[in-house]
Amino acid sequence: MPVLLIARFTADDVEPFVERVRVALELLLAQPGCQRALLARSTEAADQWVLTVEFASVSAYRRALSPFDVRTHVIPLLAEADTTEPAAYEVVLEGQPGEVRHHVSLLAADADTVRLGEASGPATAR
């Protein structure tokens, strides 16, 4: 199940921000299972940015954020992102020209009701 990290930023000082993201992406893309990354700037508001990073799986996403260099460079950058929306999403449909693939959810049907420490894994996928 692929995972997509989406982080939205407000950044006025473009050059230092883009350089920090470049370093972060180099570190993430060096991790096994990190497949693709994009930094995009809004065409409607010059200070609005979105960073997307694709991972092969939930475990690849978690492992990619574990190395020391990632924790010292990437995590502080992600901490500056807009936190009013979720950041990690599981991919449900994935398409390329001529093909659309459906991925079975890894989230349990009651994932929104189970508290931290009470869940062992999805008994029934959504």
C-alpha cells in the first residue's frame, strides 16, 4: 500500500526555503522505499507551497523518517508545515495512462475510534 506525505508551507523567503527542502528531499530519496518527491509553488499565492513525497508502504514511510540525518534536517522542516490538515495518506487509487489500480486499505474499519495503544492491526479493512 503506497503512502503519500503531503505538507503545506507558507514561505516568503524563497531561496533558503527551497534549499532546505532540497536537502530534505535528497535525504528522504536516499532511503529505501522513498519513490518520488515534489515541491510545488502555488500559482495563486506566491508564498504557498506544497511538498509531496511518495513511499512504497507505511513501513517504508516510517523507516525513511528514522535515520539521524533525516531526524535532524527533515523533521524540523516538516514541523513548520501547516498542521490543520493530516499529512500522511494511504493511496487508494493509483493511475497511469491505460491503467488504474485499486489498493486495499490498511486502516481498520474502526480506525477513527481506537485510541493509541489499543490497536493491534486491522481486523477488517475499510
